[in-house]
Amino acid sequence: MPKTVLAVDDNTAILNQYHAVLSNYYNLITTASPLRAIKIIRDNPSIDLLISDMDMEEMHGQNLIIESHGINPEIIKILTS
């Protein structure tokens, strides 16, 4: 079973790049909303990796990482800029 990756970036061009590179190898979920990402993490305990942009208007990526850790500390987290 492929690993599940959640990619979060408010730049849709970046999300499209994640899709182009990762979707053939992983179960990929993308969202432009960090708040939506929190809901996705709560609803999907199978997420293995979170990739988040740092600079987003709705929520800073570091805060998303902290929130996600509180929900599921087992998720591997990558913060990008």
C-alpha cells in the first residue's frame, strides 16, 4: 500500500508540481488551505508525510506543523520556503 502524503501550499502552481512529481508513487492529498489541512489530518490517521509551505496567509507553516504534531505526532513533517 502506498504511503500517504499531504502537501499544503497556497500557491497552486507548487501544488501542481507536487502532483506531477509525487502522485505516481504516493497517495497524494493536496490543499491550499492550512486550516483544511488540519481537518484532513484529523480525518485521515493514515497520513505518513506532511509537506507544508512556511509562508501562507491563512496560517504560518510552522504553526501547521505544531498543530499537526498535536493531532498525530507520528507524521513526518517537512517545512519548505
